Amino acid sequence: MEQERHSEVSFITVGNALTVARLILLPVIIVGIVLGLGYLAVAGMAAVVLTDLLDGRISRRMGQASAFGGTLDSTIDFVLIYSLFIAFYAAGRLATYQFAIIYVAMLTNLMLQLFAMGTGQGEGVVRISLGKLTGALQYGYLLFLVVREVLPKTHPVATVNIVLFVVLAVGIVLSSIESVVKLRKMVSA
């Protein structure tokens, strides 16, 4: 019995608490976006980035890293990223075509994860080769959108927005194709 207690994974860790803190900060960022309080959105996003940088490092350093923590991190990042894109769209800061492209990324990723879970073909989060890159591009574009809330509306800022979105759109198209191919292979198996 004593040995079983030591082999159990603790879900309440410093790293997991930092990960969950991102969910607590999410409404702060959304309120900043929707109400036009750019500095509130930027402050909330800065705290999100800080917790995202620290949670895994602290878990590994304290010997508390686990598959649960990794899955929790990926899941909360997914919720955070797409919730913020929805908030930007609802607030009129993303064009419909931009939101549609981003929505395709969400749907293909979600379908891949759900199918893998439902068929038992995936342990934890199913990875694709372009997944990390596309996730980083989405995160980077979100950071830009949040910072843009406090930047002056100038032509260079608008140009950077277009360039960043085009790069993101290419990443989304390529990773979505890869997800669909992987999904088809899972269906065939």
C-alpha cells in the first residue's frame, strides 16, 4: 500500500498550477480585447507567456513532469489560442476570411485528437510534424494581435499584420493537409 502511494502521479504540482493559471488569465485578456483595454490584454498575455515558459521547466526541475502535465499544457494552450482568436473575431479585429482559415486549423486538429482518442490509436496528444511550428505561428500571431491593441494604427503595423497572417495561413494549410492525411491513415488502419 505504501509503495502504491509513492508511485501515484500528483496532479497538484507547481507546474500544473502555472498551466491552469493560463485559464484563469484568459478572461482578463478577453475583457481587455472586447472593451478596448489594450494594456489589460497585454498585461494578461504577458503573464500567460511567462507561465507558459515556466510551467514545464519548473516541473522538470522539481521532478514533477508527467504525461498528465504535458497533456494539460497542450489542452490549455489549445483552449487559450482558439478562445482568443474567437474573441478577436467577435470584437471585429479579425476578418471573416482570417477567422475561417484559423477555424480550419482548429477543426482539423480537434478531429485528429478526438478520432485518435475514440479509436484508441493515440496516447495523449497526437502529434504531427508541422504541429509545433503551426502552434508557434498561431501563438506568435496572437501575441502580435494583443500588442497591436496598444500600437498606433499605422501602415507599417498593418503590413506586418498581413505578412504574419500569410505565413500563419501557409502553416495552417500545410498542417491541416498533414492532419487529414494522418486521419485517413487512422481510418484505414
